[in-house]
Amino acid sequence: MACLLELPDSWLCGIVPGSGTGACSMALQNLLGPVPVETFLSDSFSHHWANEIDALALAPQTRHSCCYGDFPNTSGIDPGNDIVLVLNGTSSGVCPPDLDWIPADREGLVIADAVSAAFTRHIDFDRVDVLCWSWQKALGGEGGHGMIALSPRAQARLKAGEGRPVAKLMRLHNPDGSVNNAFFGGRTISTPSMFATEDIHSALDWAEACGGLSALVKRVGDNYSVMADWVNATSWIDWLCTNPGARSRCSITLRLQPGAGEKKDSGKIVSGMIRLLEAEGAALDIWSYGDAPPGFRIWAGPTVEADDLALLCEWLDWAHRKVCEATTMPDRIIAPQQKLAYGES
């Protein structure tokens, strides 16, 4: 997995329980504390990490916020502080356009939640010190397991840690404060499911057969192009993230245009469309996130086929027309009913 991700040889990589969420909590609890931390609130999980930092009193915190559907202003950060951010927000469809705003010669650590960014975009490892991701998101493996990778700078922080009490399940260091090299050498904190392990090996084999990371990123780009062409050609739908530079290419978040559907409100239109699509077996779990405006949340990662997304767009057009114009199901539908499109988890 580290090879497919193109992780530098100097980094340590280990399997953790609790999926990407467990990996991020582990990183925060083991590494934060020596300096203040700056958090960038761009989606639901970035808020979760900011709240966890405060709840556990891990470090003095500065929160950088913005309107929902955008990425916060990145100017004025202190290179001596730690940074916590999400590289791809599945709830908001937002990601940082790049990481050039993070100094390469910084003193603080950068902890990145890459749960849905790993294998969907290239990671700038010169500007990240801790990477946390899960097995199941981009590669479609079984859930429950996550990964954490530490740069040499993060390893040095761990060795020089203040000895903050950390529960056994989350502990990355030995009782004497040294790095738990056994953990990073394959001795997991909790035993992974052998079924899940075999499943992720199959996914990794598939990814390698596709052509590796560059091929996976290209598949994501092709999927995004399909959705972008449809949005641009459709008057009743728009991006939730209106800033193209901060828009995720794999977490497609869409909203209804104001006034769409004549006299019916957007929430009822979306609800009616989704129930129609579920009844036809055309799309499952594409509801927008709870805090987002009425719309859709569609996963377009590398395991999704561009042709299936094109069919989904046809189904969305049909469902919108049926709800708004009270049309009946046509006798002949171009999009076959066995095609399924899955939303975010």
C-alpha cells in the first residue's frame, strides 16, 4: 500500500484500528502538545478534529473558518505551529487546491486527514508530516482498518514527546518514550480481519494492474470530467463548492439551483428524486450531507466507472423531470436499471 501511495522510504507506516478516524485520533493524541495548532475547518471531519483537540486539551488552538463549501484562507499561518487539515472533504466536496502555502522549512508538523484523498490525488509529502487514511474509501476495501504514516520529522517529535498519557490502543511509543518500531514493522495494535486483509490485497492488485497511482488519479479526473460536463449543461443543478480551485474531484457535491422545480421547494424535489432513483435501483445513498443545502453527494473515486456516472446523469435528469413535471415513467429508459451509483459513506 505504501508503494502504491508513493510514500517516501524514510517514512514509517502502520495499520491501525478504527479506520481513518482511528488513525487521525492516534496522530492527534500522540503528537500534539509541544506547540500551538492551527486547524482548517472545511468539512464535518475538520470540525470533529478541532473539537477533539479542545475536548482533550491537546494544544492551544487557532481555528481557520470559511463559508460552507469553500476552503479557509491560508495566509498568515505561523510556521512554528502545527497544522491539522482534511485533504478531501467528503461532506462538503472541498479540498485545499494545493499545499504550497505550507512552508517547506516549517518547524511545526502537518497532520493530514487523507481518508478519501489517498489514491485519488497526488500527495505533496514535502508539506505533510503525518498522513492518515482508510482501507475502504478510494480502493473500496472492507471497513474497520486504517493507516498512519509518519515522516522523519514526526518520528523525531514522537521520540521527544512529553509523555502525555495515551490509551494502549492509541499508543505509538514504548513505555520509555521510544518509537514503537514493532508496530510500524507489522505488529499491529489489534489483529486485522484476515478477510479484510485479503480484500485489500485484491484491491491493491487491481490498482497495480490499472497502472498504479497515476492511473488511479487519471480515472478520478475522467470521472470528474463526466460530472462537470453534465453540471455545465444542466440548468437546474450547480456545484456546492463554487470555487473550482477548492473543488474535490472525487467527492461530487451538488445543490439544486434556487427556484428549480417551479413552485416546489428544493428539499422536496431532492427527496422525491432520490426515492425514485432508489426504487429503480439506479442510485443508492446519494443524499447530501446533513448540514449542506438540498442536493446530492456522489462518490467518483477510482473504483467508479465514468460510463456509470454518465448513466447516473441521465437518471438524474429523468428523476428531476418526473418530480417537477409530474411525468410518468417512460416505457423505454436509456439508462439500464442494473447500473448502480453509490453515494458517500
